[in-house]
Amino acid sequence: MRKAASKKVLIVDDEPEICEVVSDYLLKRRRFKIYEAYDGAQALGVIEKVKPDLIILDILMPVMDGFELLKRLKGEPAYSKIPVIILTIKSEAENLDKGITLNADFYLPKPVKLENLMNFVNLVLGDK
């Protein structure tokens, strides 16, 4: 019996500690192939190379913020179907509205309980 291929998850956050904590948690719970990027521009390069199954995206980042990255992804047919979970400190209603308007799948405020994030990851990837 063949083993299922690992899902590819891209974590995009300008704080390496956040990437590390989320990455470690996901790896302990499931077999994922984890990629990290520290701004939207760097994330575009990773997305082109690996076409992840899921993106966990911060909003406040240098060079290119998460909203701009999300706008570009959803406007590009090759990437528009990649699910995106926004994970950010920007929890004001107008930011939530903007994330929804740009077709993010979920919008979670930081700090987030990692168990809750894992539930959303499983939901988005269609896994239990």
C-alpha cells in the first residue's frame, strides 16, 4: 500500500519565531512538508517553485504585505485555488472584511491556540 504524499504548507510571517512555532506544531501533529517565507515577495518565489497545498499568511510584513500577496494569488489562475488561512494580529473588522473580500478561507487573530489552528488546517485540507 502506498503512503499518501505529504501535504505542502507554506507559512508566511516576518517573525521567524512564529514560523518556527507553527511549523514545529504542525510537524508534530501530522506529516507535512513545511516551507517558510518572511515577506510576500519571498513567498511568491516559494509558491512558484512548490505550489503549496495550503498557505498560512500574516498580514503585517515588509516588502509586500499579506493582503497584496493574497490579491496577487487570487488573481492568478494557477494559484487562485490554493487555500489561505490568515493568521495575524490585525483583528479589526475592516481587516477581516478585506481578507474575506480577497477570498481568504479563514481569518484567525494572533495569538491563536495552536490546536485551533490545526483544526482549521485539517478543515481546509479536508483531513481529520
